[in-house]
Amino acid sequence: MEQFLILLSVLGVIILIYVGTMYLNDKTEIPEECREAYLEAQGCKSCSAFRKDSSSCGFKDALKIMEDKQ
Amino acid sequence: MEYLAILIGAMFINNIVLMQFLGLCSFFGISTKMKPVVGMGLAVIVVMVLSVAITFPLYKFVLVGLQITYIDTIAFILVIASLVQLTEVVIKRFSKGLYKALGIYLPLIATNCAVLGVALQNVGDIANTNYLSALTYALGSGMGYAFIIIVFAAIRLRLNSANVPRALKGMPIAFVTAGLMALAFMGLSGLI
């Protein structure tokens, strides 16, 4: 029981740190001159695995491709 | 001398991409242009060193001490993701130039298995690994990733203007090229 509580508290602390940093990152605005470069880097079109005939490289598109193949 | 051997070994002999097949998604995904590749390479070096700087003592003093080493993978994933977010915040606030060069690639690195792989490898033999050698290994692995992805991008740029058979255009020729590069790097296995 004690071991389980230790495990839960360690994981809880790490998850809290993660949520905290995520919140902090969301609150911090991207500098205006970097916004375009940021969106370009994060966009699916920057990836060479991107297919022109699909709207994105998301999960739904992957499922659609699999369905089409079947 | 020992640290130099670790550095060269991590960079060329046990290259994280070509020998261990980690970080392949970004390796193939963004290696079509030179500019993002340099930024991504630099960002991977920074994040790899920082993540090992945190995960190594976390494992040694917290997880081993509390006998919960079996949660190392999930703990490291969360720590690396937090670290990436924190690094992004700091770079966003204090250096716009640096943010433009490598900060925009940081979110992509949070899910890069090469970073997690290096962190886990360093704690695999914790009894015989010290902090400095772990950091050197992380630096070497990051530099190896950056070196390989830059070389690969340069080759792919040249392939764009080469007369490649239609069936091999795009990803197929990229896979063939990566395979040939991996074979070439296997020749370095007896270097140290």
C-alpha cells in the first residue's frame, strides 16, 4: 500500500509539473515575427510524408486511407 | 580521452538514427530543406543534453531510491515533455532570434523517440555510468543526429535534380539512400 502511494505521488508530481509547464507555455505568446515560421514548421505541409490528396496527416485521414485501401 | 571516445562513439559508431533507428520520423519528415534541418538538429542537441541532465539524477536518486524504477519510461516521457515546454517558454521570452532558429522546432521534439531513447539508454547501466559520461553520450547522440540529418538533407536536395526513376521518386529513394548511409556507417564500427 505504501509503495503504491509513493508511486502515485511521484507520478502526480511529475504530471503536475507537466501541466504547469504546458499552461505556462500556452500563456507565453509566440513573438509576432516568428508566428509565420512557427506555423510553417508545425504544419503538416512541412513534412515530406504529407500527401497532396489529403487535407492533413491526422488520424482521421490515416483511417480514411486505410478504409480506401480495403 | 574516455569522454572523447564516448562522444565519437555516440556520434558515428552507435549513431542514434542509422544504427539504432530512433528519431526516424523527423529524419525522413523534415529533411527535404536545409534550413529547418539545421534548426531541428540544434534543437535536438539542446533538448537531449538537458533531458539527460534531468532524467539521470531523477532515476538515480528518486526512482532507484524509492524502488519504482519500473515507471522510468512514463516518468521520462513526462519530464522530457515538461522540459521542452519550459525551454520553449524561456527561449520565447528571452531570445526571439534563437526562438526563430530552433524554438519553432521544439514542439516536434517532445515526441521524438531519440530523446527518450538516449535518456533510457543512459540509465540502463546506471551502476557503471557517471553523470558526465551520460551528458557526453547525450551530446554525442545529439550531434550525431544533427550531422546525419544535415548530410541526408544535402543528399536529398541533390536527388531532387537527379534523374531518378519515377517509381523511386520521393520516399522510396530516400529509404534507399538512408539504407546506404547506414551501411557506410557500419564500416566505422571498429573505429574505437
